[in-house]
Amino acid sequence: MTLRSLEQETLVLNGATIETLRTPCLLLDQRRLSTNIAGMRARLDRLGVGFRPHLKTAKSIDVARLAMTSPSGPITVSTLREAEYFADHGVTDMIYGVGMAPAKLEPVSAIRARNVDLAVVLDSIEQADALAAHCRQQGEAIPALIEVDADGRRSGVSPTDPGLLLAIARQLTSGAELRGVLVHAGASYDLNRPDDLMIAADSERDAALVAARTLVGAGFPCPVVSVGSTPTARFTRDLDGITEVRAGAFMFGDLCQVGIGSMAIDDLALSVLATVIGRNRSQGRTIIDAGWMALSRDRSTARQVVDLGYGMVCDLDGEPYADLIVADTNQEHGVAALRAGSSASLPDLAIGSRVRILPNHACATAAQHQAYRLLPAGPSAALAEWPRCSGW
Amino acid sequence: MTLRSLEQETLVLNGATIETLRTPCLLLDQRRLSTNIAGMRARLDRLGVGFRPHLKTAKSIDVARLAMTSPSGPITVSTLREAEYFADHGVTDMIYGVGMAPAKLEPVSAIRARNVDLAVVLDSIEQADALAAHCRQQGEAIPALIEVDADGRRSGVSPTDPGLLLAIARQLTSGAELRGVLVHAGASYDLNRPDDLMIAADSERDAALVAARTLVGAGFPCPVVSVGSTPTARFTRDLDGITEVRAGAFMFGDLCQVGIGSMAIDDLALSVLATVIGRNRSQGRTIIDAGWMALSRDRSTARQVVDLGYGMVCDLDGEPYADLIVADTNQEHGVAALRAGSSASLPDLAIGSRVRILPNHACATAAQHQAYRLLPAGPSAALAEWPRCSGW
């Protein structure tokens, strides 16, 4: 197996090469990562909107430093653990993008006491009440964004329910700071036609704008109008009135994004390096040492037009073998096989051969690993292992 | 919410109580764990067979010490990292139960150099050839078990292919030690009728016995005849000729095992503690802070008679709410809702309420966490956090 696309001398990672690294392990293609980030930043610059990268996928300060518009942020996080980790590394502008529970206010205040402008998210009067009471008790006005629902999928106040929106705003401002509104168009992940994705992006924007206008019209402040998902960020054409976009999955990309149409196979920066540990050619199976523990149980492509099992099997250059997918997994076993109905021939992968698996869902696959091993950006690039934070 | 089944004063875990622990986190019911282990050991004692617990689910020396028949083992592991971790904690008798790749022989030798009797598994002439060559070069006879296939599901030599079995044995013994045969009846996980499970257990046993007789009949040693899965270990009636059973998932149990019929809801020792962070009663949704990051993406019950989504929602005592499941997840959001067609009423869980989620698949859910928080076995029991090992 040759290594056509990379310089042989650059493959020494922490003393090991891509041929000798213990498998399974998580590879990150630094060149593609940088290209994906540069593309998104240029796109958002053209749209005249700020960028608050979501770090829930990467969970790495090294990736964050490539994505952030300044060393101190802004960023979006999905757990208090991420907030603490990024605060440890000098990030001071964060939104904790998951609905706030009262028991989380004490750790939020502890993080804010480190000169971090950490804002929380909520969508109910109960939460606003708890937050305002906590703020009055602590003598600090914690900033909060009201989550607005664009698609009925999960959380958020309906933009067509101004009464609830204003009631939350009133309750919130009895102690806390109303920072603005926040929308996530989660339903965009079910789409795959550019026209539909543009409509989803418009709906996400409009939900945010309607809510912001309701607040401002009633005399409330609304300095931040925040939207974001990778599919809508890719397909939006107009973000007039929006102040910032949160997106994160685009940095690595995955097969789910390819199925949506928001990324191409050649954009995908994340893969799992695996070794062939068994084969049964009569049954068309090649067994690899990347099972669901290394790939995750995520089957996002199962509901898309092309079901790619637990991932596409590629050679060490990242070139997919025709129709070869990880068809099934156990904890530490992956079963590589041709897709049903394929007329391709099964590649003859000997025991000990190495392959790379492109995952369904970068967030889920990366979460199974403690660190990234970097495929370097060029011959002179530093070789590195980038740790991830985890837990809550 | 009361805590009927546990003494209130025993709930202080590392200074936090089940009411104040940061969520989501992984709870382990020590009483159920101990009962499950005692039950399996008594059962295997009655069957007159040895027990080599599989630690791939628990990945914890504390759990291992409850399950092992001696402080030094024997155990089964699924990764080299587990082998290193358990060796660090004094375990000296292990089978690395996943097919061996040539590049893994060097770390295997390094672990064995620490006076650990670590055996490997293989099912091909190529692997036997690589192992024997490594052994001759190292001047040590590494023990190996030949994996035998009971159900055509994944790996292993067919027991009806004595030619291949003997060819592997010959190649292997040109440098390595033939330790025996090993079978895992993975297809038992697709069953749910006791009669079928007994047949699967018999098939697993018979595959091992046929292969062992082939080897012994040709003059090869076969001291170990190893079988194991939680469903077959629960339903087997006769293991005459088998020397040891490997099983591990039974220690914690999960909803998949309940669907199979190999465990009951009241046996389940593992749950995820979560907090309500949102609700939308008009749409029948309660949002909790346990998404797929805390529960895993595993959907094992989806292919069973009763699909329980991403898990059953219980109160703090572990009592399930009628028909309430985690119907959908995002990374840090779980959507609790009634099962389709349910006539139960949605419990009124306020923001900040705490619930426990029984998972589909204990191995996958535990893998999302770095440690167990123990629900103690009794008022005087030590309170503890048990770490897990992870990675490869």
C-alpha cells in the first residue's frame, strides 16, 4: 500500500508512523481541517456575520485555535466541562448552548468568576425565574439567550408565541441579563436538496429575527441574534440581521454531511485508522479492529438515501474502496463488506493491512477517542497528538 | 421525589448526593452488581465449569475484583489497553479475546514480560504463521486459542472444517503454544425464546467440543475449551467438556438483555443520572441533559419486540415511569416521551427534576463515561467513585 498523497517523511507521529501506530486510532487531516475552517470563515465574512464556532465536535483547544476569530473566542460549548476546559486555555467568551438547569448555575458562576463571559440558554419561565433568583442572590447579572424554535424538533420558544417570549424576558431581566436569542435548525439534518436547505436556512434566520423584533419592539435589549448548524451555514444566502453563526461539525465533516450535500468526501478530515484482523472471503467479510467502540454506534446514514453502514473503508491515502463499508460492528470488531447489490469486487486485504474509515458522524466518532493523531499539513509541519476534553 | 429503596444517609457520593451530583453521570447499583455476579458464579459452579469474566463491559479493577475467582484472574479482555490496565492491578491470567494482528504481538510480548499469562486468539493460517515466527524470534511460546465459529456471524474457523483447524494448529505449534479453542455465540443476541436460547447455548458448546476433539484426535493439546456470551451462559443446561465460560454483560445488564429474556428489569445495575432541562407538554416532550454523549448511540432494542428508544426513564429509585422512554437524542439533549400508542399519562417533571435512564446496551453506555458513581450496597458501605480504563 503506497502513500501517494503524503510525503513519506512526514508520517512519523510521536515516534510512530501511520504504518505502526497502535490501532484503532483517530486521524485528523490537518490540511482538510484548515481548508474547511478557512472556507467557512470566508463564507461568513462575505455574509457579513460573526462566527462563534461550536466546539462540541472538536473538544480540543488546538482545533479551537484554528477556528476562533481571536485567542479568547467567541465559542459555543455543549457542556460545563468544555467551558471549564476552554477557560483553562484562555477562552473568555462562550455560550453554553444547552438548556440551563438550576443546579448548573453554581458551576456557571464559578466559571464566570474567572473573568469568562459565559452566557446560558433557556426557553421557559421556570428557568428564567431560577436564573434571576440566582443572579439576585449572587449579585451578578448572568447573561442569557432565549432559545427559539425553528422547526418543532426539540427545544425553544415558538417565534409565533410572543406572549411566552416576553414573559420569559420579563422574568429573566428581574435579575439576569437578556443577551439575545438563539436558534438551531436541527431539522436541516434530514434534508438533502439545496432548495430545501436554503429554505431551512431562511426559516432558522427568520425565527431568530421574528423573536428579536418581538423583544426589541417591547423595549427589551437583544444584542445577540445567533443561528447555526453546519447544513444551514453552508446553504444560507442572506443573514441580514443575524449577528453570529454557530457551527462546528463542518470542521471535520462526515458521511452524514455528505449525504445532506453540505460537504464532499474530499472535505472529510476525520478518519479512524484500523487493522485487518480476520477475513472470510467465501462470505465476503473482512474483519477489522475498529468496532463500535472506535467508530461509535452512530448510524446517521441509515436514514439517508445511501446507507453507508458504520462508515466507508478507505486505503491509507483516504481513497475509498469501491462500495466497501463497515457493514456491522461489535465492540472491537468491524465487519467490512461490499454494499448490498454492489458489483464491485472485494479488495484482497491481508491480515495486518491497514485501512481508514470515514465515519457517519464526526461528533460521535471523535467522542470515542481521547486524542487526535495528526496527518500533518505538509513536510515541515510539526507532528502532534491533540488531546480532547471529555465528560461533564 | 422520595428515595424509598435506599437509606437517605448513604447517598453522599464523594461529597455530593444523588440530588446534587453534576449530571449526566453514570450510576452503578452495587447491590444489584453483587447479586448478578453471585448468581452467575453459583450457576457456573453448579454446571461444573470455570469462569473467566469478560471485563470489556466494566473496564474497572473494582468491578473485576468482585467478579474474579482470584485476585490474579482469570479474565478476558477486548483490548491491549485493558490487558495493560489489569496487569497494572495484579491480574496475571488473561485472554485477549479479539483476533490478533501481527503488529500487536510486540505489545503482547511486553505485557507477558511482566509475568502475565496473556493468550491471544486467531482463526487463520496467516495469523498462526505470524505468531509462530514472532515466537521463534522472541524465544517464547505465546499461547493462542483458535477461534471457532458457532453461528456464521463474524469470525472463527468452522467446526466442520477440520482441515483448516488442523492446518492452523500445525502452523501455530511451529513456535507458539496451542492453548485451546474459543467460541462466542454472538447470534444469541438476536433471540428471545428460552428454547431457542438453549439451542444456541448447545450449538456454542458443540462447536467448541467438535473442534477440541478434532485437535485432540490429531494429537494436539487442547487444555482450554472456552465458550461465552451472557445469553448462552444464562440458558445453558449442560457444559460437559467445556473448561470455562466467558461472560461480562450480565454484571450490569441492560434493556437488550431484558428483551432477550436473559435478565429482568430489577437486575439492571447501570443507569445514567440526568436532569430535566426543558419541557413542552403540548408536544409531550420532556428534555433531559442525557443525550447520546451520555447514553451512547446504541439502539439495540430497535430490532427487538419492544423498542425502548435510547432507554427507559425511571425515578431516582430506579422505578420506571410507565411507557416513558428517551425517544430521541442529540449530543447533549435527550427527548423523553411516551412510547407510541401509550395510554399512560406524561409524568409532570419540573425543570431541575432528576431521573435515571436504564440503557439499551451497558457496554456502549458505560463507554461514554470515565467513572462509575456507586449507589452503595448498604448504609455502612464505603462510598466510592470507580474509574474506568479506556482507549486502545
